[in-house]
Amino acid sequence: MKNAIALAAVAGIATAAAAQSGSLSIVASQATVDSTMTTSFTLSVYGDADFATHITGAAFNLNASGGDMVTDMVASGAAWGGLGFEDQGHTGGGNTGMIMGQITFLPFIAPDAASALGNGPVFLGSFAVTIAADSSGTIDWSLAGGIGTFALEVIDVNANPGGNPPGLITQLASPDFGSVSVNVVPAPSAMAVLGLGGLVAGRRRR
């Protein structure tokens, strides 16, 4: 929270969002995980907005339903947001969070090119998820705010020309929060063996 507040303080003029909108989305490296073969996968988080020129920071929680099989989660921020990065730590059950961001101070410190909006969602960071071996079920993850005063922060470097400093920062407390589901299942080969065993048993009964 301290990092997020500090980033906003040194980044320039800030304003509360009006009619503009932004979003945080989450993508799983695998929609279905065979827990007999692997016990790890990745959740990646992206930010986007329909205004401004760059993302300057984000602070969000990641909440899970059905995450009892999750044994650990480790966050990694995008390289451009490493200055304000903070892993909130796995609190159990697949629940965690992240703070990340960069310092901008126009015209001397410009936002990183990798944080530019307009070319699709911007990568914010990822979570390495570890699950118990041979576990099964569905985990539903959803993003949420609640760490600081905003969940997503953006800057328009073209606004307020000649200002001191130029640029305009907007903080979004409630962007559109995305979600994703991951299915953890037994190995297909194991299921096939079980099915074959059932057929053999059925024939013997006849």
C-alpha cells in the first residue's frame, strides 16, 4: 500500500476517474491441469483502459474459490513496474495479491514503452501457482481491489501541456475485474484405464 501511494504522489497530478473505464483481466497458462503430471502453472494479469497513454501502476487482490488444493503462489511483476513491486504473499486457499508500478515525472522521467496503451492489454505481472499432486476439482479465480485507494492507475502524457508537471494521472478504484477458471483433473490415461476396467468388470458379470 505504501508503494502504491508513493507512486501516485511523485507521478504528477492525479484525478479521480469520471466516465473513463479500465479493466484488469487474468489468463491461465492452462485451462485444464493434469495433477498427476504437473503441479504448477501460471496466471498472468493484464491491464487496459479506453483512455490515457500508459499504465503507471496497479494494486489488486486475487481471490479463489475451490482453491484448497493450492499449496503456494508466488507473484512476479512486469519488468517496467518493478520499482513499485510488492508480492502480497499467499494467504492460503489460492488467495494473494500484488502491487506494482513505475515512477513517472514528466518531462524528465517518461513512462516505459512497455506500459503503453493502445496496442492491446498491457502485461502487469504473473503468479506461479503450485497445487497438491493428484488433486482434482475446479478453481475459480477473480480479481478485486482493496489493497489501496486504486486498483489501476494510468497517465495521459499529452494532457496538461506546459503544466508543472505536465501530464494527467487517473486512478481507477473499480475497473472491470476479470476472472478465470482452471480445471484440475486426473490423467486422461488413468481415466481410460478406469473406464476399461469398468468394461471388463461388466463383461465378467454377464
